[in-house]
Amino acid sequence: MSQLDSTGLKRLHRDWRKRGHGRLALVLDRVQNPLNVGAIARTAAAERVEHVYLGGGASPDEPKAAKTSLGTERYLSWSRFDRPADALEAARGGGYRIVGVELATQARPLHELDLTGPVALVVGNEDHGLSTVTLDACDAVGFIPQLGRVGALNVATATAIAVYEARRQQWTQGPAGAS
């Protein structure tokens, strides 16, 4: 086994793009740290997120965010809103079902939620998570099961896991264990 060369890498990615994918968007609810926004932008570009709705907070074109994303923000479409509620309304208006990613009462493990079809995953502020207004606007809320002693993941890491789970379900057409 050896690492892929540039031709092999292009072929691998081309084969995966042929598998089809559903519409996937992100809503960032007041994510403040540009380094987190940059990491989220890189993940979004890598997994072909259709649109990023910014509800306050940092933007992918800020210098620190762009440095972290290594220029991949140029592959993204995003819009900025002053309030998270406006970003959610725009996502819903774009035809997306709103799914929050949060450690909250009545949240279900993310892999048990149906993330197929047009879905906008919503992630929250580094310190406060999703706002109450945002939680109330979600069609469903999922959490990422954690086994260790750490209570929560970094928002960029949680976003990467959630985006990948949505793509995995779209490639296999349904949540884990669904028939």
C-alpha cells in the first residue's frame, strides 16, 4: 500500500462524486473564532456543502479564517446575517430541513436521525452552543455520543463529524440501522 499520487487522488474523488449526494448546508449560530470558521470552511468545501449561512460571528473571508481554510473558502457559497434567526429563515427558505447539533434535552444520537434529503446542519457558539431561539427553530436536534470524560467537542470538530455523518447517510440512503 502507498499514498495516492495526484492522478490517483483525482480519480478517487471523481469516483466518490459520482455516488450522488443530497443537498447539504450549514448554519453557524454566532461562531466567533475565525480559526474555527476556517476549519469549518475547509470541511464544507471538502464535502461539497452547498451553502453556509452565517448567523453572526466570524466569516470565512477573515484573514485568520482564510489562513486556516488554506484558501478553500473560495469554493464555498455563503451569506451573512446579523441574527441567527435570519440565517435559519434563509436556510428554510432555501428548502432545507433544519437539524441542530447540540447536547440538549430530547436530542437523539446524530446517527439515529435521518440526514438524507435537503438538510441544513446548525452548529453553535463555542461557549454557549445553540441559542434558545435556534433550538426552538430546529426540526430535529442530534448529539454526537462521546465516551470520554470531556463534556463537549470543539465546534469545528463537531461540524466535521456531523457533515460526514450526513454524507455517509446520503451515500447509503438512511440512518445507521435503518432498513
